[in-house]
Amino acid sequence: MTFTLHPNLARDAVAIGRFDLCRVLVINDANYPWFVLVPERAGISDTIDLTAEDHAALWTESRVFGAAIMTAFAGDKLNVAALGNITPQLHVHHIVRFTSDAAWPGPVWGVHPMRGYTDNELDVVRDKLQGAGITGFVLERDRL
């Protein structure tokens, strides 16, 4: 079985980089710095489906990426979640939150319409990630 990105993720996000295990996407909603780590393994819907090695790698990549984006975006709180009720492919949300954001302190889902990134805004996100010097992360510069 070959890894294929779920259509919901392909529709709602832009590939922005990768680690050894995970593809990193940015959700195309400029209201929040909202990223998703997707382990590039076929047929995986929950963390318990991963091998022990991949499970450890996922949480290491999550920790490294989470710390970097909190610094890069100067956030107040990092929300990390793996839900999968609508999109059954394992993906872990990493959302940098601010006490001043429109949805604070509630969840971001369904509060405001998604506002897609412009190419310039996406370049700013990429520049922040590039400047963060994230260990093991390779930046991609695909367009919207």
C-alpha cells in the first residue's frame, strides 16, 4: 500500500515541508498559524497504528516542530490534537494560539470562515519556519 494524502487534507492545506516521518502542511487559513504533521505511512488512522519506532518519531517531530513554531510566531499557547473524526488519515494539528485571536479561548474549528493565504502571506510563514532552524525539517516552497 502506497501513502497518499487524504483528499480533505489536500484540499484544505498546502505542503510546506517534511521531516523523516511526517509531511508538514499548513492549513490554508490565515486566521491562525495552523499546521498539520502527517506521518507518511499508508493505512494509518490512529497513533496506535504506528510502529513503536514511528510513534516515537512522530512525537519527537511534533515536539521539535511545536517548540519552533511557538518561538517563530511568538504564540501564547500551542494546541496539539489528533482527532480524525472527519478526516480518518492520521494527522496531528499544531495550532499557535494567541489570547488576542478571534476564537480565543475556544477551539478554532467553525468559529470564523477560513481566510486563505495569499502567496505573500505564505512566503512570510515559510520565512519564519526557515529562520527557526528546525532540526530535521526540510522546507518546501510550492505555491498555492
